[in-house]
Amino acid sequence: AFCRGRIVRVPKGPLIRVVGTEVAIPCSVSDYDGPSEQNFDWEFSRETDFVRIVSTWDSTFTSEEYQKRVGRGDIKLRRSSNDAVELVIRNIQPADQGRYKCSTPSTDATVQGNYDAEVQVKVISDGLSVSGSKARSSMSLRLSEGDSFKLRCSASTTSPEHTHLHVTWQIRSGSSWRDILSLTHEGKFQPGPGYEERYRSGDIRLDTGANDTYRLSVSQASPADAGAYRCLVSEWVRGADGSWQKIQEKSVEIAAVSVQRTDVVISTSNVSVTERDSLDLTCNITTDRSGIFQAEVMWYFSASPDDTLSDAQLLLSMDHDSVVSDSTLISLSHVDRNSYRLLVRDVDVEDSGYYFCEAAIWVPLHNGSWHKVVERTSAPVSVVVTALEPDYDVFLNASKTPKFSDDPTELNCRITNVQDTEANIRFTVSWYYRQHLPGDDVVPEELLASMDADWTLLLGDRGRERIQNGEIILSKKSADTFSLRIQWTSESDRGDYFCVISAWSRHRNNSWVKSKDVTSASVNIFWATQDYTLTVEAVKLKPFFVAGHTFEMTCKVSSKNIKTPRYSVLITAEKPFADQSSPNGTTRIISLNQDSVVRLEDWTDQTRVDGVVLEKVQENEFRYRMYQTQISDAGLYRCVVTAWSPGGGGMWREAVNGLSNPIQIDFQTSGPVFNVSVHSDSPTIYQGEVADLLCIITTEGMPLEPDDMSFDVSWFAVRSFALDREPILLSSLDRRGIVTQSRRNGSSDLSLERISPLEFRLRVHGCEDHDFGNHYCVVTPWVRSATGVWQREPDIKAKPIFLSVKMDVLNAFKYPLLIGIGLATVIGLLSCLIGYCSSRWCCKKEVQETRRERRRLMSMEMD
């Protein structure tokens, strides 16, 4: 198994070949050294001596008796790879029977393995004969689609060897031959590509008969079966290695078959008929079948030309016994031997679509039964049924037009000049609105409402809510007049209105189908209006006041061109220290709507819920009060007033908005100035230790007593080296001494305490990795004024300090190291004890020394 050497291989002999055929003897070499492309020498021997035939590397290698055949190319070498060639002998003769030796010149560093191999070639006579049913040229068959035919081929061999025949029937399509069915040399039937299903169904068979005949039977012939047929026979012999080898192949053309296709066509192309007329279509079957046959015809209808038979509707059918299925308005008649007529009376618009017929041809069998041989479907024919449209006109006029807002509007849509209408015609209306714009701008229309054929009202998006509330009323005043009434017309209703009258026709199945739409001319609803004006003036009642007093202002409103207006008021403030959540720094404080309902907007100070009041003094005057004002209330205060006018149905609609002049609250104070800083003695700590962070408040300016100052302190952390993340609230302490902590995920804990009037300490107990980051405190000072009122100062944010948390390597590994050293020492001592005991008591041997005689002199060897 570990040896390696050059191996030259040729097929295991003997190789049996037929005289006159081309023979290819392969030779390959493996497990060699040297270049990848190897050379080969071929020699031949009939008895003992070898004669040189051809070589891949030496042109003078060929012996004299083979030079002519090699020069003509009758004998040549064909290289298949770098390590394999084939010896090709064309038109092999009995004299070529003998031993062939393949040799490879050595390119190895050491000689090991075999460098040549021999194979025995045996040449036998040609005993294979193949012929058709007739000795002369192939015959011609003309068939109709669905017929059956049989072809015969004779094949035999007189070979002295035990050979097997492989018979294949083929058909020529174009310039190539395709396999139909084969009887292999192993006795197996093998259908060709595309013939598997027909072979399993029995439409294609291969039978053997007497006198070495092979019969191909084809049932249900189709146009694809037209072409030239041949019988291909090959002779196979089993080699010495047990594999089958093809030694020769012969073929003979048997017949040329033509198949006449059966087509089904409708005599007319696209058809257009008028409603209530008759539709006449003829289905023609094109076939040259002369024998007895019967046709089965079925007519189908589909809405799309791509529908299959399963999706289409079966109209009428006639079986091969000429039995027609029953129908009232549709009839099917047999015009002549190959024509079938479909007649549809009193067609309707619903009959528009695609018509096609399917025909099947049945032939009688010997037992008297009928067999279907072919089935075809025609191309669809488009049929368009033109509806009988009624003739009428539509006129739209406005019986009531608004002169002012909230006046009613009424439009009447009338059907005029009705002609050629039948009793089964019904009219419905659809109302549309189009906004009127100056110039040539195109505005799409909006559907207000429409009626279906069964008088169902379909509402559009624009007028849905108003129609449901009864503000827009749709009615039918008479058989030819439809009405649209807007109870209270607003400015948004100004524009163009038009109506569409739809005519619906009743069909045979009592369904209604729209046949025509007529659109009226548009009517413009418009009235002249004057622009609304609204003026708001804010007045400060007390020109001077200090913090803790009451701020009071009034808003006086005047308006023009608004009918019986009502006002809603909103008080806003623009503060220099406005909340970031307020857009543009504006805070909505309190509002009063047109029904005098007061509502707190963004006033979130729970300690001063009743600190603001907004009341209506007169119809056009409003007063705002703020009790116990604080320094944080400084800013600009305005009145935002909205004028409302009464709309339809007791609803109020917005007319115009107004904004007052600003009133400023500015406190002139010389109180103290507060500063905040964060300090830590140990900003870098180890895990498990306690981190101390101090929030220190300093004051400048006017000194205050500690009892007159109070602070809200909140601690925040940003879990990053840079301040690029959202801060996390850790803990807070309000001025009443109530501590609030946020929820934590780790095992560390927090404590927040006041250690002096101006110092607050945050402790992180049992620090962990996630406690690192930038930490800072936010302080809200509260100062008590001379009147005893606590005033809130602006928030002060300290500069952050970074807290680092490290791991104590010595403490982390102290106990594991001690335990490891202890265990190692114990195990070492135990091992020494076991070794000592074993050597002392278990492995003790008695050694007996041989006694050496005492001599005065000892030889050198003994020494």
C-alpha cells in the first residue's frame, strides 16, 4: 500500500472488433515523474516478435510495413490528455488481429512500476444485416391527425461471437435524428426524450416478431410525428471486464410519414352587433379524413381572450351522436359535414366578449364503440354588442343662490328632450363640485354624491359628513328633476357645481347596466364678501409691582364685518428661560373658548394651580390675573384672540385670528448670584468601592440667611467619555428634603444627602463598570422675599466631572492564587509521601552480591 511506481494501463482483453470498422484502443499512464505530458509507443505482434507501429515523439519509429497506412491516416494516435492516447485503426482487417503493446519511455528518477502493457485484439467477420419491410427504398405514408400506423424493421447477426443487438427507432427533425423508442442490448425498453408519457400510455410500442422483425406502433398521430423514420441497429459484446462494448452500428430508412393537421376555425373575424339583434357564428373543421367519423362540438364564452377552458363559460354543446344540450336563446345546428352554426338571439351588452369552439373527432372501433382521436380549439373571436343608447339632454339651474354666508343654496338638475327611451330605462344623478380659481388653472372635480341603479346613495369624501348631518339634502322632486340643497352655505362651498345624469338599461337577467352619461353645464355659486378685521389691545393695569404681587392685564377686542361674533382667548408667554419643549420659546398658559369654558394649557406648576385666572369682563373685554408672581414668570405676555361666527346647525365656525401687543413682566432685583460646581477627592476608584461626589453651591452679591434659601438638587450621568448621549437621572432632592431615585439595573446603590447648607453629597456604593461616565448636578435655587413668598430662580447646571471605575487585579486574583498554591503544596507533599512509602515497603528487593576472592594481584581486565 506504501509502494508507488509508474503504471501503464490498456483495456483488459481480448477486444472483439468487426472487420471494416474503426477501432480505438486506449492507453494511459499514471504515478510517473517528470513532465506532465508523456509519450507513447505502440507495437504489434501476431505471434512472438513485435513490429513498431507509431509513436508520439519519434517520427522514425514506424516500421516499413506500416508506413503507408500511417501516412494515409488509416493508423494514427489521438491524444485525449497529457497522460492518455488512443490508437485508432480505420477499416480493421483480419491481418490486424494480434497483440498490441503500449510502451512509455521512462522519465522517472528511479525505475519502478511497469512501462508497457499488452492487449489482445480479435477481428471477426461482419454478420450484421438490417433491412426494412421492403428491400427497395423507404415507403411514404400520408395520414390524418389521430390515425395509427406501424413500421417494420428486420435485424439479425451471424457473428461467431455471443453478441447482442440494440434496436432504436428514430425520427428526423430538421437535420438531426431523435430517438423514439429503443430495445437495448440488455433487453430493456427505453423511450426517447419527450416520448416518455406516450410510451407509458401505450400510444408508442415496440414489438418483436418472427424473422427477427422489430415493429414500431404509433397511435394518435399528431403533426409532430411527421418526418422520416429509420431503424438504427448496433451490435454489442461483453468484454473481459464485464462491461458492454459497441462493436458496430448500421441503419436503414424505413418510411417518410406526413400527417394532415385537423384545424378548427370560426369563419368570421371580429364581430360587432347591435343590442337586441342576433349573433351568427360558424365553426368549421378542416380535415381530409375520408373514413367514417363523427364530430363533437362545444361553444365557449369568456370575458378575456387569455382565459382557459376551465375559466370559460360553456354555452352549448353537440356530442358525436348529434345530441344538442338544451338552451332557450341559443341554438346549435349542423350545416354540413364539417360546419356547425351557433345562433344567439336577442343579444345583450353582457354578451360582449370572446367566443371560441372546441371540436373533437371520433372514429368507430372494431367492437362498435367510438374512440376520440383528435381534439382542437379555435382561436377566440371578439364580439362587441353595441348598446341602444337613449337620447336626452340635461339642464342645471339654481333656484336659490346665497347672498351672504350661511344662506341656503338649491340646485335643480332636469332631464329634457327625452327620445327613444323604453320602459326598461332608469335615470340616476351624480353631483360634482369644482373649486373656482381665477385664470386657466385646472382643478379636478370632487364627487359629492351619486346614485346607483337601485337608488343606493354613494357619498364622496367632500360632502360625506355634512350629508350625514343633514346640512346637504339630496332629493328627487319629480320623475325628471333631481335637487341638491345646502342648508347653510359657507365660503368653502363657493365654486362650480354640475350634475351627471346616467341612463341604466335592464338586461335579460333583470340586472341594470349603465348605458350612457350626460353631463350638464356648470353653475357658479359665488357672493361678494368683505374681509374680516380683528383688533386686540392688551393693557397693563398696575404699572409697577414686585415679585410676590399680583400681575393683572386686560385684553380689549374690536371686530368688523363679522356677524354676532364670539371670541376665544389664549394667554401666551415668551420667557427668557423658556422650557425647551415649547416651540419658539412660547408657552401657552390658559385659554377661554367661545362658550366661556376655561382651560389650563401648559401651566404645569402644581403648587400654583390656582395661581392664574382668565375671566370675561364684557362681551369684548377679558382680564388675566397671575397671583404671587415669581422671578421665573418674567417675560412677554400676549392675548391670542379668535373670532367665531355662528354657522349652520348651531355650529360655530372660525372667522379670523388676532394677536395683541406684548406686556412685559421684568423684575429689577439685586439678589444673590448662585454658582454650582462638582468636586470629588477620588474621581478614579476601584470596583466595589464608594464614590463620593460633592455638589457645592456658592453665592455672590447680597448675602442671605440659610433659612431664606432652599435648593432642588438633581444628579445626572452621561455614560460616555464625550457628552454625546442622553443624560440619565440618578437621584434628586427637593427643597423639602424628599429624595427620589431612578430605577437601577446593577447591584450598586445610591445615596443623596445634604451635608451643609450649600453642599450636597452623592454616594455610589459598590461601584460597577457601568457607573463610569460624566456626572453633574442641576440646582434650582429658591429665595424667600421680604414679603415671605418663595421665589424660584433659574436652573444652574454644573460642569461635569468624569468618574472612572477600575478593576483591583490583586484583590480579584488573591484568593484564587492562595487556593491554587495551597492545593499544589498539598498534592506535592502527598505525592512525595506516596513515593516514599512505595519505595520503602512495596518495592524492596534483596540483592545478593557474589563473593570475590582476595588476591594480591589483579589482571588489567579485572581492574
